[in-house]
Amino acid sequence: MIAAMLLLASCNSTDNEPPADPYEQPSAEITSAEEPAAAEPAEPAAEQEEVEETPAPIVLDSNDAVKNARESLFNEMTEAEKTDAARLKETEKKAMTSGSATMKYTVSKIGEPGENGYPVYIALHGGGGTTKEVNDSQWQHMQIYYRDSVECGIYIAPRGVRDTWNTHFNDESYALYERLIENLCIYENIDTNRIYLMGYSAGGDGVYQISPRLADRFAAVNMSAGHPNGVNMTNLYNTPISFQCGENDTSYDRHKETARSGNRLEELSEKYCTAEFPEGYIHTVFLHVGKGHGVRDNDAKRSEQVIISNPDEWLKGAAAEKTNTNAVDFLNQYTRDPLPERIVWDLSVRASGSDTETFYWLRAPKSLREGVVIVNYDKATNTFNVEKNTVRGNVSIMVNDEMADLFSPITVTFNGESTSCTVTPTVDYMKKTISEKWDKNMIFAAEIPLPPNG
């Protein structure tokens, strides 16, 4: 039987007799008229150290209790976190620091929030390995570049942390994006299932690198005029992406790499999608006909652009077509599922400089950076099926009441074998997962270790 990873720690104290008075001596028998010799006082006994008892975890007793606790705990903890001095300073200054890197950003709030809050659009500027002045100018331009296409939302333009070719994905960058999103979750009324990432040129490079490492944060992403630099996109299984580039954007073979990126996702789809789970790696490829490094991916009037949507067919003689290439419109089609029924996680693509252990509802120590794990679940049968696990280390499933009946046996299958286990949902574990991401849609109550892969 798989033991649930929640250890309910408790200390049972035993009642001890109070220590005897160290100076109390037994009466001596007097056998003569001589005065008895004075007894030497005994050494005082060492004071008994007080042992502070560890409070037992608060155990939840029903799925309804778990559901209610998710909302109440999040609200309670969020209100408390709003007074955190470091977070208050970051939001006031619109600047965050990780190690020696500081990320500045601007915020534009547009329209009124929807039923679930504002969608969020994070837009990355061009530039990169150039002067500070050029990158500052590119940052200023990105503060308005896609903004007019946003009808309702919070539009954020981060400044690359260094004036380097990888300005948006230095090692420290990933922790800063996570911190930015956390602060939005805490201080703003946002829809965490509608957080989008987009970028142009060096910003497109950033989208390529950030999106597979933080895929569980985004509903969809748009890459324009960037270069993948060999990135592994396996983790985009649940994250739609649009690739855009000019047909004649030949520097660094951006045009060819854009087409190849679409082909790579097709290959990943063939490799990882199944008859039971046929959808995954949703993507579009827009090669803008006759364009170089400048393409119209932000036209607020939504004028149609001439594009090659299927480069392979175009090479065989198919005609180009006209379509709306507005990046914001592509993103708005999608809402993140925070608890997808199936996860494909390649641990070799993890965010450097980040302490994050989780990916959707899977957890692995941050030191594990090799192997692929694929797991799906069926709430109706209370089953988790481990399709593949090549990770040499501890990987576990995080569960809540929306994924399974937490008060019935849960079945875990792997390599043709089924094992039944039970979990103990606790408030402590829910608090742990809240503080890890501050995402009200990703709160879990217990954890189950995956069977070892041998």
C-alpha cells in the first residue's frame, strides 16, 4: 500500500512525578549521645527542559470541508500577506530583485474586471544584447505595443533584467516572473486561469524559454520574431502557442526556425498524444508573406495579414492566405485548466534560479532535472494512471476535492500494477500549497508518492 506523504506529527506527553526536593535527606538513626554529623547537601537536580509540543495537524473530514477550506484559507492568508513589507515595497516601486538582478515593470489597467477578475497580459520587449539605451527604448515601446488590442485586462511590460542576448531569461528571471504573478494574485483581482505571455524579437526569444518552464502559469502564449535557441517544448502539452515571423526574417534563420517550431510540436503531438487523450500541443504558425523582422501582430483594427499558415503545404505550391494575426485575439481564445486530466512533464526543462517544486498537480524536488513523467487521472473511478516515469527520484501527486474523492481509496496504476491508498487532507498542507503559488485555483489538500520506476 502506498503511504500518503502527509505525516501527522504529534507528541504524546507522559505525566511525570514532580522531582523530589534535592535537599531532603532521610532521617538518620541516632545511636549515641553524640551529635550526628551534618549531612552534605546533595547537588541540585538539573532543571527539566520544557518540551514544546508540536500541534497536531488540523485534519479535514469531508470533501465539502476541503472545498470550503480552500476558499476561506486563501482569503485569510492573502489578507495577511498583503501586509508583507517586501511585497508592499515591490508593488509600490514596480521593481523586484532576485540575487543581483532587478526586474522593473509597468502596469496598465484597462476596463472593468470580469466575473473571475482581470485577465493578465505580460508583454516582453525587443532588444537584448545591445545598449541600455536601446533596451530602455524597446521597453518603452512595449508598454503600448499590444496594449490597444486589450479591451479588458491588466497589461504588464517587464524590463529585461540585463542588457544581454537573454535579457528576458537570465537565471534570476524565472523567479521574478513567478514573484510578479504572485503579487498580482495577492494585490489585484485577477483571473489566474487567464494569464497570457507574449513577446517580440528578444521578447519572442523570452517566450520560447519561459513558456515551457512556467507552462502551468499561462493560459496561452504568443511568440513573434524570436529564436528558440534549441529549447525543449515538451512541457507545452497543455499550453497553446502561436508562432509568428516574417517570411524574409533571415537573421539567425528566424523564419526557418519558426516553421521548424511548428513541426516540432507536431512531432511532440505524435509522440505524446494518445487515442484517449488526442488533444495537446495546440499551436498556430503564421509566416507573414513578404515581411522581414517587422510583422503586424498587434493591429488593433484587426486588419487581415497575408500569411503562410502551413509552410510545408506552401512549399508544395499551396497559396498564401489572409487572416487576423492579432496576438491578443489568439490568446483570448484560451482559458487555462489548472487541473488538467493529463500532464506531460519533462524535468530537464525547469526554471533555473527558482525554488518551485510543482508543475500543475505534480511535485518533484527542485534538484531533480532529468526524466519525463506522464500521469492522467479519472475522477469518476478515483484513479491516477502513471503512463510513464523515467525520473530517478521522488515524484508525487497533489490532490484536492475537484480531482478525486479524498475520503475513499484512491487507485494508482503503473506498469500494469494497481495499488490502493488513502490520504489525510489537512489544513497545513493546503496552506503549504497556497504559499507556494498564491493561486486560488491550485490549492491541494494531500499528496501521494508515485510508485518508484525501478
